[in-house]
Amino acid sequence: MNAPTDTASPLLRLSGAVAADPSGPDDGVAAQYGDPMREQRTLAETVGLVDRSNRGILQVPGADRLSWLHTLGSQHLERVAESTGSELLLLSPHGHIEHHAVLAEFDQAVWLDTEPGRAAALLEFLTSMRFLLRVEPTDVSAGYAVVSLVGPDAPAALARLGVPELGPARVAAVPPAQFATGAVPPAPTSAYPVVGLPGGGFARRMPDFGDAAVIDLVLPRPALAELPDRLAVPVAGSWAYEALRVAARRPRFGLDTDHRTIPAEGGLLASAVHLDKGCYRGQETVARVHNLGRPPRRTVLLHLDGIGEQLPEPGTPVLRDGRQVGVVGSAARHYELGPVTLALVKQNVPADATLQVGDANAAIDPDL
């Protein structure tokens, strides 16, 4: 996954910046700024700014944008209000996740930001589905960037830009499926408040990482260089952000999912799937699995015993008594929990099972 071309982040020039592995998912931003454990504590206890400007960003203006995306994806978007964010999955005919995007309806357009290296494929799919509708999907990654304020003091830091306070993100509990009733609520299952920023772009409140608020800023790339000074907050690298994300059990598309992952396995039903809407590609699988209540796999947080110096790579097998029962996704060294990883494991793996990941013993976190 590579960062958008010709969009090197100015935050990589800050003192202490160490670039992320160019072969990894966070190429193009800083992995750390000299002390990743201190940076984690800053995000968990106060506030820091995380460079995520390698994410791809699409803009979709046009009169049919909401009804069009509503028919294509898993989320209820037909009547999304201005200045509201949410999440969206695009599925294969068999219900496997092909694209994940965080969105915002803002300034007469839908903005979609997605994993590094995924914007071109998402744009290609959307363009192929335009037909004669009034929509104009465009890749604007070269002109706009995503950064995130993370920490309990994130709302106070955002206020320094002179914008109104954002309330918390709402993620609804997953309701019983009622696919044939026709009683479709008008709102998406997740609703993230959005507010415009001076100079262009917007801020979007995301679900918290534990006690740490998360606010994404989508803004013109020229504004990145001066942003830490304007906000008066320290910077933190992707290692710190990822550690808090993993501990919060927030899966990341392409790292914590594979080509077979369905929404119920990835923990994405509540945030990105509306169970009372239809019809969209892959909806039959979503309905069937939800009604049966037993997806083939589930996402868990694993605690590793910390014997090995290296964290497991995504795709490392999870073993039980020598037999593979799952696969590792994102791994991180958490400042309190130690080495942890998200993993997709078979549904029948007991919660108290002793597992092996490489040379490490692993245990499923009981706080489900």
C-alpha cells in the first residue's frame, strides 16, 4: 500500500520523525517521532496529532450521490443529513468485503476516505456503476489529506481552530434483522458529527478509542505543515495510533480482513451495515449469517506472552494444538497491555483456549 503520488507529508520533516516501513500499510507517514511509548500515553491521556495523510480520498458531488451510494453499499445513506459522517462497505455478490470507506456528507458532496493504496480501485468500481446518474466520483487525494486528533483533550484542541464543539459519534446497537418489513429507518446505523474548518475541509468525530476521543480532520494538503502549531498539540506516529486502535478492537480493512471476510466476522455490522435496508450486492449473505447468528469466524484481541522480539506479521497463522484455527491481523506493542494483535479465529475456538502465534503463546482477551 503506497501513499498517493507527489503528496509527501510535511510532517515527515519534523524533528525526530522516523518514516514507516515503505513496504507496510503506513508508507508515507511517520511511524514514530522518537518515543512511541510516550506518544501512546499522550494519545491515551491528553491529546496528540497523528498523520494519516497517506489515506485515499474520493469526492462524490452530484444530485444523485446519496441514493446512488445507498443502492450500492451496506449503509442506509438515502436521507443522510448535511454535516453527517458514517461508514460504508461494498461487498462481493457472496457478501465478502471488497471496499471499506469512512464518509462525510458535507458541502454538497459525499467524501469517502479509504485505506492507503485503495482509492484507485474504489474509484474504478464507482465509475463503472455510474450509468446515467448525476454523480461525479473523483480522486482528490493529491489535494486533501486526513490527520487525526486523538485523546481525551481532542475536542478542546479542535476548538482552537474556532469551530463549534462536536458531540460524540453514535454507533447503534445491531437490531434484529427485518429485511422484508419495508419499515426502513431513515438514518444510518452510525452517525458521526461533522463541522467545517476555516480554510476548507471538515472535522469528523469518530468512535472513541476507550477514553480517547478521535477526531479526523480532512483538509487541504497545504495546511498540514502549520497544523501542529495551530492546534498547539504534539505529534504522534502511526505506531501509537495503531496500538490504541488494536486495543479498542477496531478492525482495519486489508489488515484485519482477508478476501473471505464478511461483515459479521469483522465486527463491522454496527458501524457500517444497516440490517433493515436492501437491496444491495451481498445483502443475502449478510441477512442469512445474521439470522443464523453464527458467522464462520470472529475477530478477537489476542494477548501475546512477549517472548519474541518481533511482532507477528499480518497473515501469521493462529494455532491450537498444532492445528490452524485463525490468522493474525494488526499487531502492536501497547504501553499497558504489552504485545497484542487482532485475529480472525474460527467461531468454535473456546474463549479460554491456549493458542500459539509464531513462537509466542496467545490468549483471547476475556473482555468481549
